[in-house]
Amino acid sequence: MNFELVDLGGTKYAYQYKVAGDVKAEIEWTEESGVMTMTHTYTDDSLRGQGVAKKLLDQAAENAREKGLKMKAVCSYVVNAFDRSDDYNDVKA
């Protein structure tokens, strides 16, 4: 499964998974002052239960590591993932 990094304009970005041009999964954030504020995660019903949201979060975390950014959890999925796992401690804002 390949995720596309999309510039949504201004300070907004997303990783998206598309099928036939339709967004089936995405994680969105704003990026300011070295912090990725994670604002939204979406997974289409057809992909639920397959770990797609975690894969999106992992991709975003890898992006943060590569760029030396921190991540602030606002989206409920990201808040829960940060609470449940130590995998993201190095990027938590």
C-alpha cells in the first residue's frame, strides 16, 4: 500500500491512499514551527480492521523523524495511538 504525500495548501499536508482517484484513507496535519499538528485520520469502511490508520500514522511519524519535526496529537485516533504505544515517544511534541 503506497501513500502519497499531498500539499493541501498553506501549512496543511496529508498522506493519502487513493483507489481510482478516490481517497480511501488519509492522515492530515498542519506544519508550523517544527510541529506537525495531527488533525484528522480517515479510513474508508472497506479498509477498516486492516491497520491502515496505523500505517498512515507510521508514515507521518517517519516523515517527522526525517525532517526533525515533532508531532502534536489532536485527532482522536492519534491521541489514542500515542497513549497506547511508546513507538512515537521520540516525535511527541
